[in-house]
Amino acid sequence: MPDISYVLPVFNKAAALPFFIRSLRAQTGEFSAEYIFVDDLSSDASLAVLRAETADMANVQIIENTRNAGPAIRLNQGAALAGGRYLALFDCDEVLAPNAIATLLGLATRHDADMVHGKWHKTTDPIDQIQATAIATDVTCKVFQSPLERVLGRGIVRMTWLVERALFLQAGGCDEAVFVQDESLPLRLSAHARCLVDSAAIVTWVPDAGSHLSDNKIQQHHDRFMTFYHFLRQHPDLPVKSRTRLAVKCVSAARKALRDGCALPGLKVQFAYFAGKAGLLSPDSSLLDTFHDVFAHLPAIRRPDFP
């Protein structure tokens, strides 16, 4: 059993993959690893690039698919094949710091954490010119024994995770009813985790160019709402405080979608927003169901393509 399983969904990343894979190969530290690339029916040369760049690497699986299903489903597909104690989860159009995994693994071991999150640095440099620097040995971090409480805060959605595979399986991975997994994965993991480390380490460098699935604002609002709505309805036994925070996040996503042109019932959204501000929003409010019905029928939204 390897220490680390890299689980890496791929969709049309041919131009970036050589540089990402080279940063994988350059990782320092004493750990064993396997590499699971899951292609989501790329229409560019991603598969050919994957084969060429990993031809002399050991413990590589390249999974081909015959339909495009979205990153949430593909991440779960790759995780189901993984054998490592930890899953390393990143986007494939970035460049990792040379000691990214060693740093995250060290934090997991030191704090007995089953979830470790790293930071990312956006740069205007094209990916072929990025020189990712090593992480300092004295990097700061915050440790949370109540992971769900931290995840319901802010700023922890980027795919820069090291998580125990057992935790991933226990949580059921990503919500497969939501196309983009950025919000659903940490939320679902945190409901079962014993300890989350939120590190200040910059583990990946991100070129400020290219196309990302989550750049579409309406898609982003839709996926955020659905993530929190599904989780809220599926976990009626959570503490009232946590369920109320989930409801408030649903309303926040609806309000932003309304601002950006979605045909949501404006007066009801505003009422729910002010009710949340006043501490009067019920997590069982039928207003959330009303907003869900609108989001479920929005046009031009990518949704998982179930067989």
C-alpha cells in the first residue's frame, strides 16, 4: 500500500499537463506514491500527453472514459481505485511546490489529522515559466478539532487537499449530483473528520489564464446552493447552529445568483436574507425548497451526466 495516492481528474489540460506532471516528479520527501489520472473524455490531446509524460513513471494508472461526467464523478472514480493511506487531490493545470506533499504529510502526522488543506498562489506567469518555491519548514497552521465548523467558515474550497482515504470513503466522496466538487468535498469530509489542519503553506502555483469549469458565475452559484441544500436535507440530525449556517449559505448563493441575473423570486430571496441576518431563518424553511426548484431548472448549467 503506497503512502500517497494522487487522484487527478483531467479534462482538456493538454497544454498544462507536462508542467504539472514534472512538478509531481520533482516532489521531495520519503514517501511512496501512486498516480491515478482520470480523463473525462477530453477533446484535446490530454490522453496522449499523459501517456508521453508518464511513460517512464512507476505506479501510474490512466483511466479513459467514454462520456463526460464532470470532476465530482471522476474524482470519486479515481478514489475508488486508490490504495494509498492518503489521497492527494489537486487540479492538473497548476505547478506544485517541490515539497508540497512532504509538507502536508508532515502536518497530518504531527497533528494526527485526517484532512490537511494548503494554500495556492495565483500568478500572471504562464505555466511554462512558473518557478514554484519550496515551502518553509516553519510554516504556520491552525488545527481544528471540529472540522465542520471550520469548513462552514470561509476560504477552504481550493483543491489543495491531503486526506485519509478511509475518511474519503466514509464520507462518500464528492456529491455526485453537483458537477463541480470544490464546495461539496470539504463539506462532506468534514462531517466525518476528527481533525482538520488549515495550513498557510503555498502548495500550488496557479497561472491566471485558461478556462476553469468554476469560472462561470451562474454555475458557481448553482453548485454552491445545491451543495449546501443537499447536505442540509441529508443531515437533519446536525446541531441547529450548523443547520442554520447551512441554510444561510443557501440563501447567500441564491442572493448572489439573483444579483447576477437568475430568475429567482426576488422578494422571497430578500426576505430569507434578512431573516438570516436577524437569526430568524429556519433551516427547514420552505423558501429553500422554492429556490431549489428554480436552480434545478436553470438553463445552460452543467449537471452530471448519469448513465
